[in-house]
Amino acid sequence: MSGHENRDGRAIPPDGGSEGQRIDRWLWHARFLKSRTLAQGLVQSAKLRVNGERIARASRLVRPGDVLTFPLGPHIRVVKVLALEDRRGPAPEARLLYEDMDPPAPSPKQGAVQAIREPGSGRPTKKERRETTALKQGL
């Protein structure tokens, strides 16, 4: 047995034995996308980055500690891979596979006035419409 094989004769990767998982499979297991086909499409669109490097092949392996950046809907997701999984489990288990590193949502501006209406109170009055328009225009 040489220094580059384990007991059953398989080669040990140069990173010390930490094997990875295909990126499309990991995205599907972590429940970011509904199917592996959609995950492959995201990767092949070359909009996904692993540790800042643009990836275009679904066969790229990810390992714990890798940081993924990718668009998902109107948001850019930034997640750190914490673990790999052999199956697609329920959502609570999937959340344990990654750490969400997205910046927190911007808080509302201090002193900003918001037009608040009770649900089901009918159409807005002319005054409420003006307040809403002014709020949208930033006046």
C-alpha cells in the first residue's frame, strides 16, 4: 500500500481525503432547486461561483468550506457548504447542509413614514393615495 491509497486501494484526493459531491447534486439535496435538471441548468448558465471562481460544469465537486454564490429568483444567494448528504432529505435536514451568508435585509430608513391601512378597509382614499405616491417617489 503506497502513501496515496487508502485500505481498500482507492486513491486519496490531494486535499487530504475529503471527497466532494457534484455541485448540481448538492444544490438539489440542499433544496435550493426542485430538480437536478434545474440545478444542472443553473450551473451550465455559468452564473454560479464557487469560492469566487465561475463554474460552468455540473460535474464540479464541492466540499465543506466552499462558498457558493448564485442567483435564485430576484436574489443573489451566498452560502457556505457545511456538509454533504447522500440523499435529499426533508427541509429541516437540508438547512443543516449550509450556512446562509447573505447580507441582512436593509432596515427601513429612520423616520420614514409608511402609509398603513387595515386589511379589508376598501379602496384607498385620495389622501392615502397621495401619501403612497409620495412614499414611492421618496419625497
